[in-house]
Amino acid sequence: MLISTSRNPSQKTRIFCKNFAHATGSKYVNRGKMSIRDIFLKSIELNEINVAIVNEIKGNPSKITFYSNNNEEILCILINVTLTNERLNIIPKDLTIVSKVKKLNILSDILKCSLVDNDNSNYILIDSDDDLLAIIRFINKFGDKSEFKINVRKILE
């Protein structure tokens, strides 16, 4: 997957994109003056099937829109994030997804990860929450939950 931002992103949004790319084994490109069409062309050039565009509100990541590289929207989620400066210690090639929120099971297809019932280490946990739709956490190769997490507030249809 290719990850990029809206135009003129804040440092917090760029850090989020880099962490998200590292954790999922995706590629991140700085948007600069590229149009959306240029981003899709870049994804084809890099042999990436999906594209994620991260938008922000008041300098904070607020929405991720996932597209196929032929410009079809797959999923759009409203988010807020918790960032960390710690090293994630995730091995993206062995990454699996444990999902307790069926509406977000599609992330396994988008991220090209296996959807499993449970795992001990090196996985993405999509957990339900009382106040939010879901919390996406990253569990590293040591089995520790990273402080880096994505709080999903809503899925836009």
C-alpha cells in the first residue's frame, strides 16, 4: 500500500504516516504538489495495489481514505491518533490482523495481512470500545502493545 497525505500536512500527520507505513510494511511518499492522480500513478510505478490518503483537521490526522490504484474508494474512516516516539519493533512481512469489529475486517485485504482469531505477537488488534467504533493497536514481536494507536470514530459509507 502507498500512504500519502493531504496537501501541506503538519509534522504530526507526517509522523503518523511514517509510523503507519513502518508498522504495516507500506510505502510513504511525501505529497508535495502531487495531485491525487499523480499519487495513483506513483502507486502503479511502485507496484502498490492500494493507496491511503490521510487528511487532517487543525494539524491532527482525522481521516484515512483507502483506494484501489484504479481510483475506487474502498474504505473511509474518521480517526484520531495516539503517536509515540518509541520504536514499534514490528515485522510487517509476518503481520496478521485480529479483528473484533467485523466492519473493519476489510483492512486485512487492504493491508494484505491474514485475518486470524488470535495471535501472540506481531499483529494488528482491531478492538471494540465503548466510546469509539474501534481502536486499532499494534502488538509488536515481543507481544507488547505499542502506544501508537488509531482510534476509529466512524466509518463513512
